[in-house]
Amino acid sequence: MVDPVRPRPAEPVRGTRDEILEAARRRFLRFGPRKTTMDEVAREAGCSRTTLYAHFRNMEHVYASLLAQDAEAFIREASAVLASSASARKKIRQIVELTRATYARNQVLRLAVAGDAEMSLAPVAHAFTRDQERRIIDLLRRVLEAGVREGALRSIDPERVAYLMFHLGTALVERETSGAADYGFDEIVGVMDDVFARGIAAPRAAPRAARRTEPARGVRR
């Protein structure tokens, strides 16, 4: 009896889009996108120039695609926070902490947002940063609107408050991840959290205390 021919296991395909982007990330972290060529990315990814150009037109396209991929991962995580049953205050804190964690572990993303002249491609990084800003402010706005609807927050302008929160939080995250912070991140975010929470929280109704009727002057009881 002849044994059936068993198919060989498929060999991993080199030069997939994800592999190329991760190879580009390694080059960018060492040399920056300005000093990285398409040939170097192809060699790092172990693929041919033909395969590389089948996915990407040029270095700007590679860099923009890597930023977009990382941004989408962040937005997915932030959207999960938005969909949770946590309070508006807790969601805002979680989004700030998620931003910190993302920038701390993703130097390519952080350098793009910081506008580093040597380690980013300025026009691409600027367009990415503006788009990311818009999307995160929109997430914060939706959290604030939900808080107002639920009565947890007072009547505010969610768009402008979200704008303020984003830029203040981004400044704190940037100082923390670049090593320039003067205070511990948890400490200073706690202060920010407290200031915002007290400033936009709905006022609590004063407890009704039993009033004691004071006798009128000159009248004996």
C-alpha cells in the first residue's frame, strides 16, 4: 500500500505588510525615518524590493502606515474604555493612563507626536498628530457628554473641556515619557483628576437638615 503524499507545511511568507512595518520600526528606532532607505527596510524585512513596493510607494508611505497602524491600536483600546460601565471620571483617568503607557512603550509614536526633527518625517508626523488629536478629543467629548446626561457632570461645553483635557494631558505625558517631569506621573495626574472632577462635577444637593424654629424675640415659650 502506497502511503499518501503528505503536503509540506507552508513556509512563512516573508515580506508581508506587518513584517515590513515592524522591520521599518526597528530601522526608525535606530536611525529615524529620514536616514532610512527603502532598500534598508527591504533587507531588514528579508524581502525583495518588488515585494516592498507592492505594499508601499515610498518611505513617507511606510512611515505614515506605521503611525496609522499604531494609532488604530490605541483607538481600539480607548474605545473599549469608552464602552465600559465605569464612571465618566474613571474613564477620563483611564484614557490618560492609556496614553501614557502607549507613548512609553512606542517611541516611534511618541517622537512623531513630539515633532522630533531628526527622528520623524515632519509633514507626515504633523498630519498624523492633528488627526490623532481630533480622534482623542472626540473620545473625551463623548465621555463628557455621557457624564452630563447621567447627571454626574454639570452642564459644560464638552468640546472645549475635552480640548483642554487633551492638551493638558498630552503635555504631562510628554514630560513624563521624555524624562523631564518635575513630579511623579501618578501624583500630578491625581491632582489634574481632582481639579477637573471638582470643577465639572455636578453639585451635590445639600442634605436637608431639620430646621429648629427659633422663638421670636421677646416671646416666651
